[in-house]
Amino acid sequence: MKHRSKVGITIFIMAIVVAAIAAGCASTPLRTEASTSGIRAAEELGAADVPQASLHLNLARESLEKARVLAAQDKKEQAASMLLRAEADAELAIALSHEDSERSEALAAVARVRKLQQDSR
């Protein structure tokens, strides 16, 4: 009899712990810091001025907004997925901005070399 009561108490305690964890997960706020900081970084790097980067910057903004809407509808898993998408698009916008900047610097360096070659003739 004592064994059954211990099992019953253990099950009861486990049920309380599971309920507390589930309640904690349900009330966890949407963590948008990585997405918003990625978007902000892309904006500061001038992603809006690079066509492909601008596209991904806009996609990141849209995904972030969709994540907020989904979170408000209590669709936490879908919201988290949209946040990951927003982060990825923001990172791609950053990479494309860097690539454009590096390409511009390389073209400027080539132009300087050609100028120096012409001047030395």
C-alpha cells in the first residue's frame, strides 16, 4: 500500500512540474533581439542601396512582423520559425552588402592601378 501511495505522490509531483514547465513555455515572450539587431545592422551597412540586399532586408522585416502576429495568435512554434527566417534574411542582406562594398573597393583599386600605369607611360 505504501508503494502505491509513493507512486501516486510521485506522479502527482511530476504532473505539477510538467504543468509548470508548460505554463512557463506558453508565457515565454517572443525573443526578437537577434532578428531586430540583424535588420538594424543590415540597414546601417546600406543594404537598402544594394538591390539583392534590399530584397532580403525587406523579407527579414516582413518575417519579423509575421512572427509578431503569430506570437499574438499564440502560435509560438510558427513564430519562432519566422524569427529564424528573419535572422537568415538579415544575415544574407549583411553578406550581400559586404560583397557589394568589397566589389566597389576592388573596382576602385583596379582603376587606381590603371591610372598609375597610364601615368607612368
